Amino acid sequence: MSSLRSPVNSLSGLERTLDTVPDKVPITIIGGGVVGLAIANELAGSQTRQKGVVVLEKHKNLGEEQSGRSSGVIHAGIYYSPGSKKAVHCVEGNRLMYEFCTHYEVPHAQIGKYVVALNEEEDKKLLPLHQQATENGVQGIKYLRGKEISEREPNVTAYSALFFPSTGIVETAAFLKTLAGLAQQQGAHILKDRKVVEIEPRNGTFRLTVESREGRESFDTEFLINAAGLYADEIATMVNPENDYLILPCRGEFTTFNSWKRPGLEVKANIYPVPVWREVNGLSYLAPGVHLTPTFEYAGDGAGTGNTGGAAIIGRTINVGPAAKTVARKDDYETDRYNVGIFYDLMERISPHLQLEDLQLGHAGIWADLKGTKDFLFTRDKKYDNCYHLLGTGSPAFTSCLSIAKEVGAAYTR
């Protein structure tokens, strides 16, 4: 799979959009990823429906950046400091995600996750992880010994593991499509191929200038929501040059393998190593590490598996990653990619049946870390109360998006 394309199915042609921007828009959301779409759905479906919501997406398809290039994991909320926005929104977002996907028949599966310790020393690190996850509100955690793990997962060898049943996977393209469709049914408008190039505050509103293949157009908006992901810092500076937010792009690279290639390669759940503390840009954080994640595919006979809904089934392709790399540009998916040998070296102890020749290069994504914090930052602009910024929306923003949208909705109505 080429890393130049998002791995999600194309969303083009599946959303009804306006041809032109109205002269005045009550609520404008910049960014058509899962966070922006979830906010649009929340606001359009609330008492603000009569106000009118417009989503601006600079790409011709939705979810072209972080959302479409995610691993598709529904995270449990175990790696984040108790009380942090990431911890709170991930745990609540996990619950909301399952409710949403079940109700709207979005392909998903609560397959669980093993964090595996390879020896007695790594086993000692499971207890503090268990304690932190429990403090965050993660439920149903089980401690397993090596034999129990190998009985459940024949492609995994471990000394011990923690099993988190609330972790799952979701078909990212279907989730995006459903969010977009629901928002539009409730009156929101999505305008793709609209890049914001200028924002001028004026008399309690904002004058936005957007650029498309058809040229430039300008309109006024009463309330502005900055959900631009990787480019949220640049939008914040357009709103208020005194803002000094800085997004630091970090690329996550994947390889894949075919779990049906031969017996012993099957993977039923997410398989993670014991996390380690890392320091990046002066900040310490608990890094999940390169892991194994099953993915969805569509069966031609319409068969379904578990609660995956319709013809989507857990398929043969297993994602291995992401391996992180700091990059200079927010759109650099290709320069100096890791070779598959690096992924093999990381996984061979956990997955002894895996061979180097099984792996092939997969997709790459870039997530938005905010300088100075490893947490989300959601805040009104320092100067303009009618502008709300969402910054640092890397992982677990996908899992958290429905919970994040509720916080934004509450901030708007205050």
C-alpha cells in the first residue's frame, strides 16, 4: 500500500456539499477530520441547529491527514496521566464510540488488547500500568500468565500480560462517512477543497477568505472553531498573531503482514509491548510502542463477523506500527522511511512465528504534537472569545472525538 495515500476508502462523492459559501455563517469549523466532524454533528444536533454550521476542509476528501491515516484502534485510556484531558476524553470517548458504532452500524469490533511482558523485569512494569489505567476509569483489566496468552493468541509468546477488554478497532472510513452524513442530515454543510488563507477579526465576527480551485471567496462568521489538526497552530496565528502555539509533526510508519499466509500467524486482538518512558522536546511521556492491530476488509458474500456490521469482517491484514520519527514538514510521508527490518527486530520476540519476508511497507501518518505539552489543549482564543482552538489533537483524538465534541458544545452554549 502506498504511503502517499490515506489507507481509508475515498470519501469523495458521499457528502452533499454547498457550491458556494453563504455571505454570513453563524458557526464555522475549520477541519474536516473526525474532531471537526464530531463537533459539527454535536452542534448541528443541539439547540444551535437553527444557527447553521459550516465545515471547511482544505482537501478534496475528508480525513486526508491524521484521521484517515490512524491505526483504527479504539483506545482504552491506559497511557495518559490521571486527570489529563487525554485520559478523561479517551475513556469517555471509548464508551461513546461503541454506542455510536453499534447504533449506526459502523463496522467495529471490541477485540481487546494485550500488553505483553517478555520477562520478569518487564512484568514488574505491568502493576503501575494497571494502577494508572484503573485510576483513569478503565474497567475489566485482567492479568494473564504466558500459557493463558499463548492459548488465546498462538502468534504471541510472553511471560505475562495485561488484557484490556475495552480496546477495539473501527473501520475509519465508515466512521468518517457516518459522522459527515449525520451532521448534514441535521443541517450542517461541508465544503471541501476550501483552504483558509486569511482570517480578519472585525466587530465581533471574523472575515474568512478561502481558496479553492475555483478561486477565492470571503464570508463572515460569528463563531469560529479551529479543529485544523496539524495546522491548528497556523490557524490560531491567523486569528491572533499573538498566539505562539507550535505544532511539532511526528510521523508514524507502518508495515503489514498477511495473517492467513500460514498457520501460526493469526492475530485476534491488539498486541502491544510494555510501554516505556521516552523524552521528546523536553517532555516525558509513556510510549505505547510498535504493536499489532487487526484490520477490516469487506467480504463479497456479505458475511459479517461479531458486531462488525454488514459485510465488513476482520480481515487478513495486520498493521505493525507505528514507528515514530520526527519530521520537519507536516506533509512529509515519504522521506527516509524506515525499512521493514526495523519492525521485524521490534516484533520478533513477541511474535516468533513472524518472518522478515512476511512484512511489507505500509502507510504512514503524521500526528500533531503541541510544543510544551503532551496533553490536548482546548481553549478560547486569548483575545477573541468567539474563537475556540483545539490543539495537540494527536492520539487518542480519534477515540476521543465524540467526547471532545461534547466539551466544545458545552463551551459554545456558555
